[in-house]
Amino acid sequence: MNFKEYIELHRNEVYSKICEYIPIKEPIGHYSIMRDYIDRQGSYRRPGLVMLAGQMFGAKIKDLILPAAAQQLSEDWILLQDDAEDDSDLRRGKPAAQKLYGWVHTMDASDLGHMSMWKMLKDYIKQVGIENGNKVYDKFYDMLEYTVSGQYIENKFIHDTKDLKSASEDLYFRIADSKTCYYTVYGPLQIGALVANQSDEILEILKKVGTHAGIAFQITDDILDMTADEKVFGKKNFGDLYEGKLTLIIYHAYQSATSEEKNKMDEIYRKERSQKTADEIKFLRDIIAKYDGIGYAKSIAEKHGKLAKQITEENMDKLPQNEYTPITISALEELYQRKK
């Protein structure tokens, strides 16, 4: 069994649990809006990692469903906010929520998802007991608090800084660490491990592996934004350029560019998404191609992928050897060897 097959084995359990907490209620429309993103069902990578790590360390499925459902619901309500803030066009192959329902109603629906997620985690404490339940709750809070800080830092760059000469690779990695490494990779792994009552030593190993796997995942995501088939990726290409996001791709191209090219790149990046023209996006794409920004980003992703694999191999003696261990290891590799 591979990771995708594992996800599909448990997808409906997680989805059904979310639907219990977000039923369709009429005429209160924000339930329907929140359910729109829930019903579109994303990749379920994050809840898959919660359940997979939990089973690897010996947790029971019945104790993993609520934390996994909370993890997925967090993604669904956060995406409602992200798409509204970025004015994204597509999400999971369909128009983004704010395009369908308006910004105000979308944010109201996001609040509902946020509230329901914490209700899930409170119910988890009731289910398993205060000691273990609080550990999972506190980990969830820490993960999301750090994620929100990364979102703030990224939005500050996009909406306030607005030029690449003020950027740095350190800034990129800070954003990736909070929005991707913790939230997408080692946070879910740690939550699954906590359900199984694992030690701080295990949590630290998962963090080290997940940090490098997460960086590789985020860089791959940036590359897919430039290169993927939109129907497969579920989002429109070049969204990062339209939104003015900082990626290694654009930063490397900027660092390599002439003074004249840099001035024009900054001029474009200072514009709001709606003000950028197709010709301006083509200029940025041409500069990226000229200085092989994608090739540079790929090399960094490969470096971090290899580090994740190396750390995993060095700590194999601390991991249980069962049917879930090879799936977990392959899941980390699949995070950055993907097409969507």
C-alpha cells in the first residue's frame, strides 16, 4: 500500500466526521459555504499523515479520527481565508469561494469552520482523557499559532513591502517553515505520534525530518504553480506572480538580473494583483527562464529532500518496524515528488 491508497482507505471516515460537525443547515447559508470547500475534498495529505504516524506508533483508528478530521477542517477554513485574502480564482478545480459568495460571507463561513475545529478537539479531550487530550490540543494550538505568524509575515511582504530588493532567502524559509513545514508535515506527524503517547525525542525526530521534507514540498509547490497542468493542479498557473509572493524561483532570478530588469520586476511586484497585466507576468516568466529560477529552486528542493531521507535513515532504529513504517517514509518522499 502506498500513501495515496492509505488516504483513500480512510478518507470517508475523516470526511464523514467533519460533516457531523458542519451539517447543511438552512436557511443559514454560511454552513453551505463552509461545506462547499469541505465537499470539494482536497488531497487529505495532512489528516493522512496524522493517521499514518499514529498507526505506525500504535494508536487506534478510533482515537485518530477526530484529530485527523480537525486537521483537515483547519485546512478547509484556512483556505477560505487565504483565497479571499489573495483573491484567488480557483480552488480544487472550481471557482474560489469569494468569487461565488462574496468576501464577507466567505469570511463568516471560515469563522464557522474555525469554531467547529476547536469543538472537535475539545470532544477529543472528552474521548481520551485530559492528559493525552490536552497534549494534542496544545500541539494543535502551537502549530496554528506559528502558521498564522507565517501568514502575517507573507502578507506583510505582499501588501506592504511589495518589492524584491527587500526580500531574502531567510525570509522565504521563515515563511515556509511556519506555513508548510510545521503545518503540512511535522505538525500532523507529531499529532499522530502524540495520540500514541510518544516521547519528546520522537517528536523532535519528526520535526527534523519534517522540516526538510516541508521545505522540499513548498518549493515543489512553487514550481508547480509555474509548470503544472491547471486541471491537475486545481489552481491557475502563475498565481504566485500575480499575488506578488516571494519564492526562491523569483528571488534567484531577481538576484541574477540586471539593474534595469530589477527595477521593472520591482515595479510589477508593487502592483496589486488586479493591476498586473498578462504582458507583465510574461516579462517575469521570461526573466525566470533567462536565469533558470526553476532550475535553482529544483536544486534546493532536491537538497532538502535528500536531507529528509538521510535523517530518516539515521533514526530508523528509533522507529517501530511494522506495516505502516514504509508507508510513512514513502509518504514523506511523495510530498515533493508530485504533480498536484
